[in-house]
Amino acid sequence: MTYDEVVLGRRSIRGFLDKPVPQELLAEVLEMAMRAPSSFNNQCWNFSVVTGAPLEAIRKGNTEGILAGKPDSREFRSFTTVPDEHRGRQIEIAKQLFGAMGIEREDKDGRQDWVLRGFRQFDAPVSVVVTYDKVLLGSDIAPFDCGAVTNALVNAAWSRGLGCVINSQGIMQSPVVRQHANIPEDQVIMICVALGWPDEDFPANAVMSNRKGVDEAVRFVGFAD
Ligand SMILES: Cc1cc2nc3c(=O)[nH]c(=O)nc-3n(C[C@H](O)[C@H](O)[C@H](O)COP(=O)(O)O)c2cc1C
């Protein structure tokens, strides 16, 4: 696959085949991902690659905690209010996904089912939990570097025929993730990536999200025109 094919073809995958992913392939993909740049080449990232019984326990604990009303216990600061511009984009992708899945606006059960799938990491066979060294807690650079490696990870996976969705719903109850994935205390949980072989028949997997145009996002400064 060319770089263009990876970058322009990749999309989030939220429906997976019930087919295991070989450990060697996961190691290869992670080795490629770790070519990502990082501040001072710190490489503060670490990964817990989880499957089988521990992943089932995470799905169960995460979902049960949320349904029981336990507060969000992710280990990063999130936004509290979403400005209209960003809210508009959230609504747009939600409409695309619900539209593909045939979930109507009034279909509360269908929507709830979709949200619960997210908390179960879309039942993917593998979850890659991205963590960083706790000594860097409080710096904004560590999450930045985790973002770089996570983007590299989803692209590397795609180049090998694997699909991913970066999934902050899956770590909503981070103590549950820490417990079942046995994440060391010197690591901060940043995000998880649900990963597996894409189910080509799963409608949401065909959704191509939109992007701002260069004219909207980019200012060229000091150029002739
Ligand atoms: C930090 C981060 C967290 C995300 N969390 C979720 C999530 O919890 N559930 C989900 O369905 N998608 C999640 N996504 C996927 C985004 O919705 C998706 O990347 C975006 O809509 C663009 O679509 P694309 O990946 O298909 O290009 C997340 C993406 C990022 C970068």
C-alpha cells in the first residue's frame, strides 16, 4: 500500500471479524508505529496489548460502571463544554454513523446500543492501551507524543489490512482497565485503540468522515500571494 492509500483510505473501524490477530503481526505494527517522532526522542509511550479474558473483563467492568452511574475516571482532562463549531462536527459524524447503521433519530434503544458498543470497544478482538511514563504527568508534551504514536499505529495497522478505532469510551472506567490489563503504577493511561480484522459487511465501516479544507484550517504567512 502506498502512503496515499493508507492516509486517504483509512477510516475508523467499528465492526470486526471474530478472528484472532497474530501476536507477531501486532508486534510488527507496533514496531512501525514507534517510528513516530517524539519530543527529544523521549518515547514516553508504552503499550498494553490485551485480548481474551482480560479484555472481556475490561468490557464488562467498563460497561457496568457506566450503567451504574460511576463518574468518568479517565486519567486526562477533557473539555467540559463543546463550542458550536466542534459540536457541529460531532453531530455530523454521528449522523453519518447512525445513518449507515439505520439507527433513526427517535430510536433510543438503537442509540443506546451503539453507545454501549463503544464502551465495549466495539467487541474488537484486541485492545491496545496506550500509556505514558508517569514521571511526565502534567506535561502537555507526553499526551502530544502519545497522539503521534497512536496515529502512526492506526495507519500501520491499516497498511497490514487491520482496522482500528481510537476509543476513549473504552477507558472511561480507567481503574478497571488498569486492574485487568495489570497496568503498572508508573504508567498513565492515555487512550485505547480497538483493533482487529475489519468486517466488510458492517455498514459503519464504510463511513468516510469529512475534513476541514486547507482554505479553512491553514494560514500561509509571508508567501508571495
Ligand atoms: C482521541 C480520540 C478518541 C476517540 N474516541 C472515540 C470513541 O470513544 N468512540 C468512537 O466511536 N470513536 C472515537 N474516536 C474516533 C473518531 O470519532 C474518528 O477518528 C473521527 O470521527 C474521524 O473519523 P475517521 O477516524 O474515520 O477518519 C476517537 C478518536 C480520537 C482521536
